Amino acid sequence: MPTDAEQACFEAGIKFGSLYHQFAGTPISLESADSLARAMAEAIENQPYCESVTVDIRTDVLEAALAEGAADYTEFTGRFAEIEIVIDYEGNEVVARMEMDDGYPLMRLESIERQ
């Protein structure tokens, strides 16, 4: 059987998988970036054991991508966001983050603490 800390880590992975694959490809523009970030956070915060979700849109990267394209929007990918998810499972707090790492949106555990 997994420990409570291992289960908390699993829950963080589920939340990231859900968030990323649910919103990848969503049209995003500078005008819609804030509302998309809020929608992403609020959708994932509905899931069990999720304490908080913070989605920061990297507007400088989004602006550069929009300048290269012909449209006023592009598709959301991980390169446009930095995300933090906090899970509380049976008194175990897990903080997980997604940040760009060598051109790839890498999801990783930041910390695991017993509360």
C-alpha cells in the first residue's frame, strides 16, 4: 500500500495531467490570458485534496509568439505558464510546479511536508 505522502504525490500528478491536457490547445490571446489562468486554477481546485492552484501566464513569451503569427491568438501550451499546485492529503502537503526546463514544460515536486 502507498504511504499517505506517496498518495499526495500521486494526487499532484493527477491534477497536473488533468490541467495540462484539458487546456492544451485552448485559444489564448493577451486579452484572454488572465481569464484562462483563472479558469484553469478554478477548474483544478475543484478536485479532491487540492488546496490551491496558481497559474501565472508568461505574457512576455505569449507576446513574442503572437508577434510571430498572423492571428491575434495562439494555442495554449506549457511554455506560456508557470503553475503551482498545492495538495493536502491526510496531513501531507505536497507542492508541485510546472516551469520550462530546456524548452520543455517540466512538472516536478517542489516539497513534501507532514503537517
